[in-house]
Amino acid sequence: MSDLMVIGVMVAVFLALLFAGHYIHSVLLVAGVGGLILLDGMDILTGLLGPQPFARTASYTLTTIPLFVLMAQFILHADIVKDIFYVVNRVARNSKGVLGSLTLVAGAMLGAVSGSGTATAASLGQVAVPELEENGYKAPFAGAVSAAAGSLSGIVPPSIILILYGVATETPVGALFMAAVIPGILVTVVFIAIMVVCLRRARVDPTQLQTESVLIERIPRTRLLVSVAVTGLIVLVVFGGIYSGAVTPTEAGAVGAFAAFVAALVLGKVSMRFLRVTLTETVKVTVMVMLILIGAQVFGRFVSLSLIPRRLIELLEPIVETPVLMLTILALIFFVLFMFIEGAAVILMSVPVVLPIIEVMGTDVLWFGVFIAVLATVGLITPPVGLSVYAVSGATGIAARGIFRYSLVFAAVAALVVCGLMVAFPGVATWLPELAG
């Protein structure tokens, strides 16, 4: 069987398994193993399925993932998300525009201390959507604002997308975190602008508006102070510590997880059930990522052996000489991929194919990682598999179809504006890392 025929067969197998609903790590593993057997026989599997999977996952850089996931679980199950939103509501003083804007800012802050888009979106769905509705927002639009706020964890450090991209390309994770700060702020600003425009066009029933939120009064002031202080501390450690070089990303995750646990203790949330749930969820997420890494390694070996990157470079040679056109095509491809496939899997299965093309174009690998993270962020709110939208829908009972009508606008405009600015002004992503040294 010729190499081209093998590639065609395995692409067909990959798509068939994917649309059949199998887990992405299984799809990557089956496609990779099948392709390698067809290309090079059974002997190649001896080393590939032996010590290599362990070596791939036994990486110091990857310890960042369980630490940040554990920190996210402590924060979420200590109800700090709820406390932060109550503070947001108090500051907004029932102003629709201010409340929506601060909800998005809170989503960015919570993304900075959790790194979990779906968890943040679900939590905001529970606490933000009722308050937004009471202030005149239509239910689907309130759901879209909460989903967009939760999706910001895709670009705001410590993003798991950025960590995995750093591992796959051997790019320093700390530099990626710094590079993502300004684009993360830009995405947040664009989301706020879209929300304001939508609010101006919406007809609001004044009878829906409340003069005062009753929810704020139920939260003791001491508890709110603890929640705000812990959030500020974690943001300071993650951004300030990594930027100044005082801590590595892994150390920042450890300090953040410890601070979140102490906060949960102070707030009286720690119990056997709290520990069981948080540790179990951390293990589940970490194992999922590790399995995807192993599957992606095998799939990446097949991609390299089949010479797919070289064939693509030869095919796209006229376009490669026009970087803007090539980046536009890649952006569209990634936008579609993130619509259908979980972000971590997209990163790990696409990097072996795309990285050689990026290097031939002379594009900064660090810049490209942030570029992809922006697309991963909007992918969290894009149909048909926008995980943040489904998280909000599940938490609130609002139909996902209604939320998608609005969230797709957030996604499309943010992708066009932020990615366009990054292409026109690469320093948006590279300035902070260069400034740091």
C-alpha cells in the first residue's frame, strides 16, 4: 500500500471514529497505531508502546497541570466564584452594562486563578445568569455572557492550552503565559464591547429590573474579604511571580493551590466530601490530559513517518511565501477544529503537522502559540461543541441553541479583531516576553 493511500485510509478511520463519538485519546491512538503498522510493520510498536508513553508523561513541565487543576477545584468548591460575583454585583449597583462588563472581567480573573473554562462557566452560570436576568437580560443572552466569561480561561494564564503547546513545541511555559497577557485583555475588551452593543439593541422590560439584589446581603463581609484577598494573591503569584522570575509556573501552581486550600479552610468548606470531590476531579482531568498526550505522541509519530508535513509544505509552497494568507488559512482550519474537538486534543494532534510549516514561514513559535490560544478561547463558545456553552446550559437549564445564537457573535468578532491585531502587530504577543528578557 502506498504512503498516500495509507494516509487516506487513516484519515477516514480517524474521522469515522471521531463522529462515532469515541474519546479523542482513543481515536488518536487507533489512528496512529494503525498507520504505523501499515507503513512500517508490527516491529515499530515495541518501543512505541513500551517506555515511550511513560517518558512522555513523566515531564516536570506537566506537573503544572495537576497543580493548576487542583487550585481550580479548591476555588470552585469553596464557592469563591460565587463570592467574587456577589462583589461584582455590589459594585455594579444594578447597572446592566456595568454588571455585564464586570461579569466578563470576573471571568477573566477567575480564568487567571483556575485555568478551567468549563468549570468557571458552569459556576458563573449558576450565580451570574439569575442576577443578569433580574437586571433585564434575556436568558439566552445572559447565558452567552457567562459562557464567554468562562471561555477566557483558554487565553488568560494559566491556560492548560498554553501549557500543552509549550510541552509540544518545547517553548518555555512562563514566556507563553507572559505573551498571552495582552491578547487575553484584548479578548476581554472585545467581549465587553460586543455585550454593550447587544444591550443597546435589546429591548428590556423595565418590570424585570430589581432595585436591589437580595443575594449580596446573605454573604458575610468577612467571607467576601477572604475570597477577594485569595483571588488577588493567586493572580499576583501567577502573573507577578512568573513575570518577575521569582517562581516557575509549577511553583506558581503549587503556591496557588496551597492558598486556595487555606482559603477553603478559613471559609469552613473543607470536609471529607470536599477533599474527595476535589481530588477525584483533579485526577480525572489530569489523567484525561495524559491519555491525550500518549495518543497524540503515537499519532505524531505516524504523521512524521508518513511525511505529511513535508507533503503539505510542498503543496502549499506558493502560499507559504505569503505569510498573511497562510496564517488566515490556518486560522480558519483551527477555528473549525475547535468547533468540533476539545482544545487540548487539537493542540497535540495538530502541532506535529503545523509546526514545520510555521518554521518554514519564519513565524515566531511563541507568537503562534498565543494565536492558537485565542482561537481555542472562541472555540469554547462556538457551536456545535462549545464546552462553555454546554456547561452554562447544564447549570441553568437554558437551551444551548439559544445561547449559541449570541455566543457565536462573541466568537466570530473576537477571532477577527484579536487575531487581526496580532497579525498586524505581532508585538501584541511578543512585547512582554522580550521586555522580561
